[in-house]
Amino acid sequence: MNRRAPALLQALLVGAAAAAVAASCAGPPPPPPAGAVPILFVHGYGENAAVWDDMISHLEERGYPADYLKAVSLAPAEGGTIAAAEGQLAPAVEELTKVGGGGKVDIVAHSMGALSSRWYADKMKPERVRTVLTIGGANHGTNVLCGSAGDGARDLCPAFATDPANAVQTGLNGALRKPTDETPWGVGPDAEGVPSVHADANRAIRYITVTIPNDKWIQPVASTTLSGAGPAVALPQGAAADQPTPGNLVFTAPTDHDAILHDKGFFAVLDAVLPGSGGPSVVGGL
């Protein structure tokens, strides 16, 4: 018999007891920042949840509890918009609403993830969504992935599709001679001449877009912006962003389609968009 075993066991038990006492003395975890609601992160074509690690770490440093921050790994990573919204975003949102936020979440989406995020907010549970932030979002598709594998690529191609056969793009953005509200339940200013789905007491969504100039994956780059986005974001002085129209931002620092998710300069813009992350929030927001 190993004579050290009893001593080792005793040391382990003492250590465990000390850890338990320390945990009990620490008290409950601090509350989330004022204005914060849980955030769902939705990646783009061929990616996974790990692309959000740096952004999530930043928000944790700003005081967000870890259980307020959830990134999904879509399966398959090249899958279709509607399947992703119904099969993965919907249960993830329901899980997040159980931890706080009064039944609301913010959704932060990158690239192809913009479509499934908007589909969820538009067609499924608008009452669950406070903000839809799309970063380099393929809001009107992209021509770059035409011919690539997966239902997701077919949803994206061609950009600005008007053929009803593309049920995702036309469902979200309208078909030829049949315009639709690109930002239903939105609190931003809708364009004249387009049917509007107005916000109400239970459904009021901030739609904010971020464009990356010379984005090589979203072509044409104009695909990223949304009619009716807003309200305007109160950008901090010195932020590397312009705002040509309310809620449609252009990140002006050198970056690319993927690197922006790890860019500390962009995190300052993120803080301005998300109430609760420490920034000035949005002008006229809820």
C-alpha cells in the first residue's frame, strides 16, 4: 500500500472543502450591465462558433455574464437559411431567454448568418428580438458563392435575387414588382413607397448593419445595407466608422471580411451599438 495515499486523500478533501467555503462566501455573481440582454452569435458560410471567441471575451470584460453570450455552430456550416433559423437559432434563443433579458435577445450575425438571423426575427419570433446586428452581412446575397456547395450558397446566389424561386431572398427583401419591408417591426425610418410592418408594444427591433469597404466575400458590397435600418447609432468620438444613413454603418479602419470579428477598433463600434456593453448605445433606441 502507498503510505502517501491517506495524506494525499486528506489534502484533496481539505482543498475541496476550502473551495466550497470560498464559493459560498463569494456570494451570487454580479448582475449584468444595465441594459444588457443575452446575445446570440451566428457565424457565416463554412465557419463555426469559434470565430466569436475574441468578441465574447471582450463583452465578458465589459461585464456580460458568460451565460448571456451564446455562439452557435451551424450544422452543416453551409446549410440553408430556413433550416438554420428553425432548427438551431430558435432553440438557442429560447435557452438564452431563460437566463435573463426579460424574454429579449440581441442577435449578432456575420456574413451568411445575416439571412438566418433576419428570417428568425421576421418570420418566427420578432417578439424575442431587440437588436439584429449584421457584420459584413449578406443581407441581399452575394455573387461570390455562386456554384458553391450547400443550400446556404443557393440562398445567397445571385445577389439581389428577385426570382420567387429564391424564397429566402425574396421572402426577406421582396421580389420583382413586389417590394417588402426589409426591416419588419423595425424602429428605424422606412423608405417611402414600400409597405411597412410597424413596430408595436411587443415587437420593436433595432436593425444595424456594418459594411466592410472592398469586402471580397460580399459582392456587390451594397448587399450589406438594409432599407429601414436604424435608429442612428451614437458613435463615440474617434470611432473608425461612418454612418451614411441611420443604422447603416461603414467600418473605416483597414480590415477584411473575417478579421473584423477580432478587431479591437471594431469592438468600440460594437459597444456603441449594444446597450449594456458600455457604450452610448443608439439614438432613440428602446
